[in-house]
Amino acid sequence: MAYHLYNRLGSGGFAVEVALRLADAAFELTEIESKKDTQLPESFREINPWRQVPVLILPDGSMMTETSAILIHLAVCHPEKPLGPPPGTSAHAQFMRWLVFANVNVYEGLLRVPYPGRFTTDPGGHDGVRDAAGRRVGEALGIVEDALQAGPFMLGQTMCVLDVYLAMLFIFHPDKRSFPRLTALQDGVKNDAVAGPVWRRHYGDR
Ligand SMILES: N[C@@H](CCC(=O)N[C@@H](CS)C(=O)NCC(=O)O)C(=O)O
């Protein structure tokens, strides 16, 4: 059985789709018809009780969520493909560190912009949630920017799925000028022969 990816165009599953293509893995893709920044249909709970994409069904039929965990899993399952460094190495430790850092501090912060009502019970407090989250995401991206000194990618010269993930998250931050190294990393992902076409299907010329 092949993998099965559930996603919504323009969502985090972009990075999972690129990982599957880098792995040359057979997969079926279901793109949920649902507008960006809205809730997925109630019926999607049958696939994922948390009602979010991406969801990856593994070849044995088990189900995975959480983009960073999926990317780590795919990299470990396809060590001969250019997804990430060999498990057990210091480079792999950094790979996992930054994937989780980005997931917790950037992805989750960005979600506070479309869904502020999930993070305060004060109906008048939505702008405050958005502003504080935007500031915190900016701080987190600053840490990533500093870590990119050896660049152009997070682990050096070679792109891996960590870079694909960061490039995708960076789209949603309004301030590009403060992050020249992240901008260069994003350009590298957009220009990649495998990631580029997937990028354009999801994000056009952004
Ligand atoms: N923690 C999840 C977050 C996934 C997520 O937030 N997905 C968004 C699309 S980018 C979504 O499904 N939003 C619909 C909702 O939260 O109701 C992950 O890392 O994969």
C-alpha cells in the first residue's frame, strides 16, 4: 500500500508532499476543499479527531499527524534520499531540534492570527493575541536567522525537509526585510527541482 496524504492547498502538508516526492515514494493525495484559515469540515474528524491537516496514512494503514513528526519519520524511513541527515548523528539532532522549534514556536504562533478566539476567552482581546503572537514569531524567526550563518540552508550547503518546512512557514510572516538569510533559504527551496513545482501549485509566485 502507498502513503495517503490529506491536505488543503496552501497548508502545512506542502512540506510533507515535498518530502514524499524527494523520497520518490508512491502516494495518493486528497486535497480537502476548504478555504484557507477556516475550520475543516466536521466530517474530517473521522480522519483526524483534531480536525487539522496534514494527515499522513502510512503504508501499514496507521495514521500520523504533526508535520514535524511526519517529516522526521519520512526522513528516517528513506535514509538513501535527500530528506535529512543520518539518524544518530549530531546533524540529525540539529535537524530534529529545529523542526520541533519551528513547529512549537513558529507554526503554532502563526495559527494565532487566523484563530485568535482559540487563545483568549475575551472577545475584545483578539488583536492583542495576534500582536503578541506576531512579535513572538518574529523573535523565533530571529533565532533561526542567527542559526543560518553558515547557510544557505539550516544544515549547510544541502537542502533538506527542515528547509522546506521553514520556507513554508516564513511565507506567513509579514516582515521579510529583517530576515535576509531566511529569504535566501526560501529562494533555494523555490528554485529546487523537486520542491519548486510543488511550491508553485500551493503558493503561486509568493
Ligand atoms: N500541529 C499541527 C498543526 C496543523 C495545522 O495547524 N494545520 C492547519 C492548516 S496549515 C489546519 O488544519 N487548520 C484548520 C484548523 O486548525 O481548524 C502540525 O504541525 O501539523
